[in-house]
Amino acid sequence: MNLLEAVFLGIVQGLTEFLPVSSSGHLVLLQKIFNIKEPSLFFDTMLHLGTLISVFIVLWKDIWDILKKPVQKLTLFLIIATIPAVIAALAFNDSIESIFLSAKFLGWCFLITSALLVAAELVSKRAVKLDINLKKADGMTWLHALFIGFMQALAIPPGISRSGATISGALFCRLDRDFAARFSFLMSIPAILGAVVLQSKDLIQGSAVQSETSIPFGAVITGTIAAAIVGFFAVKFMLKIIREKSLFGFAIYTGVLGILILIDQFVTRFVF
């Protein structure tokens, strides 16, 4: 992988991490299109680390409030919401990288994202139509947090959007749209840190990174910086979209993309 490819994938990661379209799914797809054959899990994790920086910058007030008062309901909810993904990652750790490399279910997973977004938007619009009071942090329960956590665990395979699944889960629980997005982005912090921990051996042994993945370390760093910069603008954009617009556009995009991938997998075979 050269620097140009790394920057390009970093931009894609930054754009798609917080939009409900699956950043990992897009990275896997682009690696297939450009015939990048190196194992992608470490590089993918580093790009996620770049987007983590953008979360800290945009949501620094929310994060600072948690740090000032760590013992509070929101902290407990974030811990509860993280548990299902941790269990799933530990249980299926040996299978995760092979899933990333094969892309066998990529098209189906994009369709799952599309279905989740449509269902969540319909639930949200119905709640508004019926004038149901949407819940914020003070109206959230541990069961809501656990359900959103299960939705995050569902999004481990590439193609199922983590932000899309968690925001959808929050909307299913009839949480306020702005709070749903912010809670989803706050959940990304332990999720990304957990992925980094799983790759700690490679992170510490820099020489092993290059020998095992064949991706130059300079390309990894460049891609990470690109993901951080673009991710900053993507977070701010998504917060505005979730407050003022609809998720249907993202649902159409992921649905069409999933169908095109399936057509290629079973008929045309240009990429897969």
C-alpha cells in the first residue's frame, strides 16, 4: 500500500465512520476493488483510532462532563452498552479477521444496515406523529443501554454500520434524536479503544506491523491523520443530519450498494 492509497482509505474512513453506512464495509470493498491483498485488521484499527481523535475534539464537552463526574447514570449506561460488543469480540476474535478478508457476506450486511435505518426512521416518525415524549439521558434505563449494546455487537461484521445500528437501537427505544447520536458517538470511544487493545501486540512491536501486514508504517500514520481530519467534519455533519433530516437517504445508499455487491458476487464477478 502506498501513501496515496492510505490517504484515500483514511478519507473514506473519516467520512463513513460516523455516517450510518459502515466504514469497515467500505474499506473492505475498496481493498477488493484496488486489489489490496494485505491483512486489513491492523490498518483498519489505526484508521478507527484516527476517527477516535475527532470524537474527542467534537464531543469534548460531553466527555469532560463524564470525567468531572464519572459516577453518574450516563457512565453506567455506556459501560452496560459496551459489554455485549466486548463479549462478542472475545468470543469470535479468531473469526473476525477472516470475515474482514473474505467479504463473503458484505452485500447482505449492507442490506441489514439499510433495513435497520428504514425501521428506525419509521419508528421515530411514528413517535413524533403520536406526540410521544422522546427520552433523553434522564429518561434512559439500563435496559435501553443493553439493547443498544446488542445492536453494536451486531455491527461487528463489515457492512453493518456501527453508528447506524446504535443510532437505530436508540431510536427504537424512543430516545431523543440528538441524544441518540451523541450516545452512539460516545459508545465509539470504548469500542475503538477495545479494538486497539486487541491489536496491542502490533502497536507495541512496530516492526511486526510491517512484516505481518506489508503496509509501510508511514502509510499507516498518514491514513490515520487523514481519517482524524475528515472524521471531525463528519461528526459535526452527522449531528446536524440526525437532528434536522432523515436517515432514509443513507438507507437507500446502503441498500443499493448491497444489491450491487450481491449482483457482482453472484453474476458479474468484476470484483468478487
